[in-house]
Amino acid sequence: MENLQANLYPCAHCGQTGVCANGENGQSCIACIKMNDLKVKPGVSGIPCSICGGIGLAEPKTERINKRMGSILGLTVVMGLIILVFVTLIGHSQHLPQILTFSSTLLSFIFGYYFSRQKS
């Protein structure tokens, strides 16, 4: 796809260590325990930070969402158009030629956008 670059910032939750120590007496916090799906009681230390995934550097959630939104939107539109065509075909609608024309045009634009990029 695109040549995406992650903008990683120092994790303020763990202080760039990758290990959560925000609970009582320097132990791991409840949020990190729950996020790591550990069935331990609060008061454990050494749990990986749930904000940065244990690497000490975090990427803002809005940035991650913005990078994925184009692909998600394209996939949703493609699947929706394919379902629309099949439902129209099964229902023997009189508007099938118009829906096929609209869907094929929109699908060709979407596929052309994603598959005609120059790989560099």
C-alpha cells in the first residue's frame, strides 16, 4: 500500500521503560493488568505497559485511525456495492441496469485507485 511512517512519541504512562509502574507503591496499574488479559490481582509489578505495548514509545490513537480509515472505507463501499448488486439481482428489480452501471463505475474507480499506484 502506501509507504506509511509511524510517528512514535515517548510514552508518558510508563516513562519510556515499557513496564507499567503507575499503581500503588510502584506496582502495575489495573488498566494495564486488564488490557494484558491477566487474571492476577492488583499489586503485581512488571506488567507491560498497555499504552505503548511495552516498547516505551506510543503512537497516538487518532493517527492510527487516520492511517487505516481509507482502507476501511474502501472495503466497506466495495462490500456494500457487491451486496447491493446481489440483492437487486435476486429481487428481480427493474432498476438492475442502473444499479449495475453505478456499481461498476464506482468499483472501477476504487480498484483503479488501490491497484494502479506505482511501487517505489
